[in-house]
Amino acid sequence: MQFTFTKLFAIIATAAVVTAMPATETQANSAAASPLGPAIGAPSPAAQLAPLDFNVGAVWTNANRGGSAGFLNVGGIPSGCRGFVSPFIDSISSLQVDSGFRCVFFVDANCQGASLTVRDGAFVSNLDGTNFQDSLSSFQCFAN
């Protein structure tokens, strides 16, 4: 069976995670949420219209996937602007964006200021020596 992004988003429900929520090293290295089992009973109309939260990458507070790890959690693609929370705000040193996605990272809140675009499975092992080391505050993601 062939899947399109639309079909995939319509049939997969993933664990809801707060934006850049701390994760175990194993979870962050795979940068994927576990699928939930099927729901029992009919969801309310409001629940049917709510976007699914899912992860499109991961961030780390140290170079080479070290330190605290968290997911890039979005509520849909294209995502709205998402702000990093502690301990990630202005503390990110490495990051990865999953295949099929493009994320733009900003040094200021509300997706403002200088930006760094990472796309399609790319892993940035060390932001040291760039204007983005320990300075990212928000991000927005799109289909690649």
C-alpha cells in the first residue's frame, strides 16, 4: 500500500510530547515517538479535528548528541512557530531533522532574527563556531 503524507498523518497517532521535551538518549537518538494503540469508542467531533502531535527531529544541549535530549514536536505540517523550553532555549549544540522535513531555527522568540535551515535527515553534530551555538530560541517545520 502506498502512503502519502496526507494519508500517513490521517492514520498515525503518536505520543503527544511537549516541544523539545527531555527524552532518554535512546528515544532522542531514534527521534521517533511510539505509535499509540487504536482508540476505544468514538472520539468527540472536537477530538477528530485536533491536529496530531508528532516529532520531526531532535535537539541536544551538547555536541554530537550529548547532554540533555529533546524532540522537535509539531502539531502539523507546516507547523506554527514553536518556542524551545528549558533546558533547551539558548542551549542547543547539536540537532537533527528527520527525512522528509525542513526546519528553520531562529535565534529569537516567535521565529524572528537570524535563522538556520536544516532539512531532510541532516544531522548537525556541533554548532560551535557558528552564530547559532547556544542561541536558538524557536523553530518552524515544513514538508521538504
